[in-house]
Amino acid sequence: MVKPNHSPKLIAGRLALDFANLIPEAHDLSWQEFVTFLVNSRVVSEDHGQRLEALERSEPIAVDSVLLKILRLRECLRAVFAAVEERRDYPKAWVAPINEILRVTEGHDELVPQGGRWRMEFIARESGLEWLLAAIARSAAELIVEGQTAAVKRCANPACRLFFYDDSRTRQRRWCSMAVCGNRHKVAAFLRRKIGRRHLH
Ligand SMILES: [Zn+2]
């Protein structure tokens, strides 16, 4: 069953960054986790997600082969975005997995209203299962084209380090989420001050 919102929170503000944040370590991404991500980030509908999930049993070979591409794309995005965030150069070959997806997925752009503004959304034409990665590859390519000016950041909590796009007006956002890492930091700073004061007396 694909249920929205049972996977990690989508906090990055860009599809490709949310994808790069998926299961950062410890284990490989499963088909179910990937489909849940697509549903949560509204790349596919819930109904569609359920049909996709069933493919693991009906078309295991196709699913296995696209899973390999999914993992490759995720590793590629994590490496490229880490370099962008640190304003480092990276080898041109690193973007190859993105180009591969862009090459095999046809589609068109569509205007979609979002928060009182418009944004362009890529609508892929379905062929094979690679099209599921089309919107992610497109979003990644847009960030890469932005280059060093892209406000790609990582959460300042060293134990978290999730990627996000800083859309704030002042570009001062430091945390993946104020409610999680931001507050944890505030509490820690408060305790440090309290303990510091105690030592003075
Ligand atoms: Zn965080």
C-alpha cells in the first residue's frame, strides 16, 4: 500500500534535492520507497503509485533494471550537489547519469500554479519505466544550469546534512527544518549558556 507522508519529510524545495536526501545512508532504496517518494512529491498520483508498486511482482526484471538507474542517479546527484554546495568544481563526467535519463525521456513543459506564482513542470511521455526519473533529472539539470549561484545548501546540523534550496528572501536559512534541527540547536545553545553561567558562580 502506498500511503502518502510515511517517508522522510520533503523539505528541500526542489524535487532533485529531495530525491538526493532519500535514505542518505545505511541501505539501498527499495522499489516501494521510491514509489512512495514519487507519490509524496506528487510526480504520480496515489492510484498510479499502487499500480507501479504491483510491478515489482509482475515485472521484476524491468523494476530491477530501473532500480539500478535510480540508485545511480541518486549517487550522482549527491556527489554533484555536495560539490555545488561547497562551490567546488566537479568532473564533467559526473552529470552523465542525468543526461542518460534526459536522453531517453520525451515530454513537454507545463505551467503549474504554486503558492501564488507559476512554475514550469516537466510532464514526461510514458515509455519504459525511465520516465519515472524524468522529472527528477529535469529538476537536477535546472539546478546544475544555475551553477554556483544556486542556493543549494545543507542543514547545519552535522548529524543531519540534508540538502535544501534556500528560497528565503535573505538567504539565511540554515536548517532543513526549524522544528527539527533548528530547535535542537536552540535548546543545545540554551543549555550551554545555562551551564556556562553556572560555572561562573
Ligand atoms: Zn537537519
